[in-house]
Amino acid sequence: MLSALSPEKMSGQRRAGGEVVTTAEWEALCRRCGQCCFEKDLDRRGRVVTTRVSCRHLDIVSRTCRVYRKRFEVGEDCVKLTPTVVRDALWLPEDCAYVEYVVNRRDR
């Protein structure tokens, strides 16, 4: 999940080539799948498995957060996704738009 930053440039979030990613550009990548809002577990082989348990603030039908603007205040386990966090997060699925963006930028 992302923080409710102003649509100005996110400090320190840089694309390949040194361009700064704006909050609006970053948030526009999200496909609203909600996969990041489900609890994760490790299977016997150490692989990350998404459980059926979602954050209590996730609307399962619309796949949107009911408390998006204040999710870091009320969402105990809500993680602010940034390019750096996404790059290092092994728990995000490969088809996450943020993961795809970061991987594609890294390959350039």
C-alpha cells in the first residue's frame, strides 16, 4: 500500500537515469488487485504463499482500502510500497504492477 503523499515528487524515489517518480505516477501503476493486502505465509519449501486472510480494511469486492488516506495510522501491518521496498520485498507477487515496473527498470 502506498502513503497518501501529495502528487509532488516523492523524495528519493528515482527512476533509472535519475528521473524522480511522482506519487501520482507511482500510484497509477497499481492495478487494484489487493494481493498486497492479504497475509502471507511460508510453505514447507520456504516459498511465500498468499493466504485467504485479508486486511480488515480491504473491501474484497472493490479491492480498495476503506481507510486509504489514514491506513498507516489504523492499519497495523500496512507497508508503504516504494520502489526500494518493492525491489527487496519477496512477498509481492511477480505479476504485481509495482514489481513489474521495478524489474523492468532494473533490467535497463
